[in-house]
Amino acid sequence: MVGRMATVSGWVETVRAHKNVAFVMLRDGTGVVQAVVGRKDVSAETWERAATLAQEACVLLAGTIRADPRSPGGFEMGVSGIDVAGASDDYPLQPKEHGVEFLLDHRHLWLRSSRQRAGLRVRAEVEQAIHDFLYENEFVRVDTPILTGAIGESAGALFETDYFGQRAFLAQTGQLYVECACPAFRKVYCFGPTFRAEKSKTRRHLTEFWMVEPEVAFADSDENMDLQEAFVSYVVRRALERCEKELATLERDTTALEAVVPPFPRISYSEAVERLVAEGHPFDWGADLGAPEERRVSSWFGKPVFVHDYPKSAKAFYMKENPADPRTVLCNDLLAPEGYGEIVGGSQREDDHGRLLARIREGDLPEEAYGWYLDLRKFGTFPHSGFGLGLERTVGWITGRPHIRELVPFPRTINRLAP
Ligand code: 4AD
Ligand code: MG
């Protein structure tokens, strides 16, 4: 384009107006270009417009493209005309430090800033990589309902709504439904928003988050972990390959990400607890690992680590009992390194009708809502396994951001429903 006329439409990031020249940084959604307005090169009216352009005004700039090594990216526009399509008086987000609550209140505008753009672009790449990996590996995408009568994970964290006189919940998971699609397609997945009415106010909890849930007929728990490590490694590699600029904007040290290749270390829950205790970190066998324990366990390895075979009491009703130690179930969490904690939860599913029914009753779950799920164990039951990967936690780790609320366009947390 050097030497040629062009028009660029976009939003003004900054204007620096000197006596005889003004520099406008214009963002068009694909990148940012420096536009230079020379006082003697334009009409008095255009000069006046340039000097008074406001942050985030929407403008159309016309001018000639030229190469200039001093310009970011090596090119700039010598402006000849300016059209203001949308003014922007008193833009609330100034180029200075704002408190995070203020930024979240202005999330609809905050999205435009460079770090937020970088994080959300990585998210989009990770979503695409997820679909690509699963498609290339012959998984069939099955969309599962968001309104459901069956409790997917646990009775404690449900958003409930009245459904024409019936109790309905926002889905905590699509898993029970993708399981049903296994006999139809063998390898399946769902990917969508899931909901947890968790009162946890931590940097890794949202009340609405996105989860991808693959499910594979005839896979056991070990094969389930094989799939997870291949999947996570692929996704990380894609982000490294295609989001180099974004990761640089976020100042992400990518050395730890480069090490994410199969195999991942695997340690049983019981071994992990033993080692925690031996290191002087008291922990009672039987409880789920909390964030501090997860951090410590992952600090033993420089890679994502599988912790497998948790106590039955700490996990959901649908997991298959471990024949080698019936106090435990055939399941795993995948802990991301660098303190990011659990990004994946997976398990082999209970495929025996009687045992599954007993677990539903033990868990005080509404038995009548699971008739269809139990049918799977009545009509051609089969061994199968699957897992759920939390998108925001995964992108939080890949981008190295401290709080996952920045990795979803409009976060939902216990005290935030707007914007
Ligand atoms: O371990 P979870 O609860 O597993 C399931 O929902 C299974 N049904 C998945 C399956 O086997 N198909 O959740 C899976 C992942 C977690 O590892 C975490 O990454 C993410 O979902 N997650 C959350 N992310 C953000 N905010 C929350 N409140 C989350 N709860 C779970
Ligand atoms: Mg879990």
C-alpha cells in the first residue's frame, strides 16, 4: 500500500497534538495504525478536527500510506481527511490505573483495551483449537440442553427456575446428555456455557463458565487421561503458534508452556496426600484437594499433573468405583502448573445400573429425574469415560492472568450481573 491512498475506519486510541503535527493511534479491530496529521498538509478545519479528536471517537481517516521505521509496525498514514462518525465525549476509561470494580462496571468499554483484546483473542483461538482437535479426531459435536430437570454434579450449587410448574435447573454440565450420544456416535463432545451457583469468591470461580466435555465409548480411565494430555498439549501449542503477539502483550513468560507435551505425570490422590503429610502439610484423607494443596502438588512437577482416584466422598455420583480400592473412584483432575490448579475434571462412568441407582439414592438426588440416564445402563450398557475442561481456567493459565474473570467477555460472579 506504500504510496497509495487509503481510508481506515476505526476508533481513536490516543491523540498527541503538537503545534504543527498531530499523531492519532487508530484501532480498526484488526490492528492499530499511526496516522499523522501535518498542519500545513490539511485544511484549517481538518486540523481543528484532528487536534480535538476524543479517545474512542469513531472516525474515518483518508490519506497516503508511507513506510516509516519510527512508526509502530513500520508504516503510517499521512492524513488528508477526517470524518467523525461517532463522537466520544468524556470517555470513562482514561489511560491510567483504574480499580478493578470500576473496570468491571465498564466491561462493555474495557473490552476495547489492549490487554483485554489480547486475552479474548487467545480465548477465541483456544475455542477454535478445541473444535479443530476434536473434529480431526472424529468426535461428533452434540449440543446439550441448558435447561434441565436432572442435577448434573451436586445439589448444592444450582440455579433453579420454575419451568411451567416443574423444577428446572441451569445445567451444571452437559455430561449426562453426551453420555447418551455415545451409543449413537461413539466419540462425542459438547461445548457451551455451564452454571454453578457457587458462593466462592475466588480468582478461579465464575457462576457461568464455558466447558468442553468429550465422552468416549470403550475408553477406560487411563485412556481418558491419554486423551486429556494430547488435547491440552494441542491447545497450548496452538496458542503458542498463533497468539505470539497477544502473549507478548500480556507479558506471558512462555517457557513453562513450551514444556507442555505428553506424557503428563500421574499421581494417585492417596500418594499425593501421603507426600503432602510427609512435607508437613497436614491433610486428612477423604476431602477434596483445595487450592493450597493443588498448588503444592503441582509444584512437584514442571508440567500439568494428573491426580487420579479420589475418594468417592469427594466426587460426583456418576463415577465408577475403583476395583483396586473401593474407597476411591476411577477419576482424575488435571492440575495446571504455576499455581493455576484444576483445569480438567474427568472420570470413567459407573456403567452398572444397580450401582448407579444406589449412588443416586445415597446422594439424595431426585431419582425420578434420572430415569433416562439409568436407561443407558439398561439398554446396552458399555464402559465409557469423559472429562470437562474449563475454558476460562485454561485460558487464564495460558495467558498467565491472575483472575479468570478477564478471560470471558462478560463475567458472571456472585455479585455481578451487569453489564
Ligand atoms: O470438575 P467439574 O465439576 O466436572 C464436571 O462438570 C464433569 N461433568 C465433567 C465431565 O466429566 N464431563 O468441572 C470441570 C471443569 C473444572 O476442572 C474447571 O476447569 C471448570 O470445569 N469449572 C469452573 N470454572 C470456572 N468457574 C467455576 N465455578 C468452575 N467449576 C468448574
Ligand atoms: Mg472438579
